[in-house]
Amino acid sequence: MRESRPAARRGTVRKGETAVGATAEPRDNQLMSILDFWVNRVSAAVRSAAEVGTLPAAAHRPWPLPEDPWIMMQTWENLLFAHWPLPAATLRPLVPEELHLETFDGSAWLAVTPFVIGELRPRALPAIPGLSRFPEINVRTYVRVGDKPGVFFFSLDAGSQLAVTAARRLYKLPYHPAQFEIEERDGWFHYACRRTGGGTATAECHVSYRSRAPVKEPTPGELDHWLTERYCLYAVDRGRRVYCAEIHHKPWPLQLADAEFRVNTMTAPLGVRLPDIAPLIHFAKQLDVHVWAPHSVEA
């Protein structure tokens, strides 16, 4: 693959351009001030106003929509799912004991998922400058609490320091600042990410990917449905409290895809060596996602 061109603009990811992500030295006071303002405004808006429009149909969900109002909307763009099967014994020590590690046909699954958050905004409020659009990559597996399957994140790297700080504080998620270079060229998305957080283990991913088939919604009972149709995420804090955050969206508009990994050390901090086999690859062009506030649950 040809090399990506040098960065042309900060903080955006658009066709033919490169995005450069967060630095490792946040301005904590300013970030926390903005974050506190955002939290207060969202709380007031949720209490006093209902946003125009309705949620997507929910018949495909495995459980009903939450009764509480959602607090945030995100648009996920140009997303790659790269999944590898692994022995459950490999991942079980890395997943909090409060969460049940799920398997499909005897294997646990780990995904590396690069994408772009095309828009992030609180309910009833416009997008926030510096937080609205940024690239992200996560490493995840699949768990459940009781009868509710969900996603557990080993790591999430983002190109917005404010997003990193907010997600760590509000959602108890292991976010890290990172630098990104992303370009769309000749039908391929060329994606490069390098973690920059001080004191954290190095993680890097350089991958090019493209769709190669029409959209096909996942079929219940099949592996692609089991991997992707999950409507909550779980996190466990240092006090061993389990948190669940609900999400809602239409069924995933999945497409079979091609991907070429040139560098992939995203699992190195976990001590996990990915198997030397081709991963299961899917692509999704765009998905609008509604997100609820996290709440504690009994494990």
C-alpha cells in the first residue's frame, strides 16, 4: 500500500485529509471545566426538554429500551471490525471476574475496531467544538452480566483529549490519547494510530481496508450477529463496582471487507499474541447511536 500523505489539518477526518489526534499532555483544568459545564448542561436539558424526533425501531433488540432518557448521540463512520478467535483461557484472566466471558462455538473473540466518530453531541444540545469529531480505535471482547450480553473494552484510543477525559470520568472506560493519520484513497481507508499517553504501554495500528460486498444485516444465530448486535457495554471500577451503559441503534449495516494490517500491536499491552490466521473482517459505512448514562448493576 502507498504511504499516507502528511497531516493537512488538525481535528478532522475527511476524504483525502489526515487527522492528528490528542497529545499526551492535557490541560487538565481547562478540560475539567469544559467537562463539568457539559455535564451540567446535559442534566438540565434532559430534565427540561425532549429532543424532537424518535428513536429507531427497537423490535430487533434482545431487551426493551431503557425507560430513562438517552443523554448522547454519536455517529460512527467507516468502521472496521477485525475479529480473531482465541481460547477462553487466554482472555479470562484479563476480564474482571464480575463479568462472564462469552464464547461462540467454543472460542472467545477479540476485536480491533478502528473508526471515526463523525459527530458526538449531548441530547438537546449542539455538538461541542473539540469533542464532536475525532478518530477512535478500540480493543474489545464479549461478556454478559446475568442474561444481558454486552461489550467489554480492554482499551480505547481517541484523537480527542477531552473525549478521553470525559469517558474515563463518566463511563469508567480505559481511554488513552493517541495520534492518528487517516486518508481515503482509491476506495481504501488508510488508517494509522499510535498511543501517546504518558506512562502507558505502546500500542500502534496501521491498516488499510475497504468494503467488498453489499450491505447485509446480521442474521440471528450467526456469528456476525453474535459479535455485533450488542446493546450495552460494561466497565468495572477500582472498587469492583460494575457499570452498564445502554446503547441503541438500527441493526448493523455490515459489509464483507478486505483489510491489510501492516502494524498491529494493539494487544501487546495485554500480553496477547493474536493467532497467525486471517481475521474475520466486516465494514460499516455509518451508524447513528444513542447512548444512555452508565448505571451500577449487581454482578
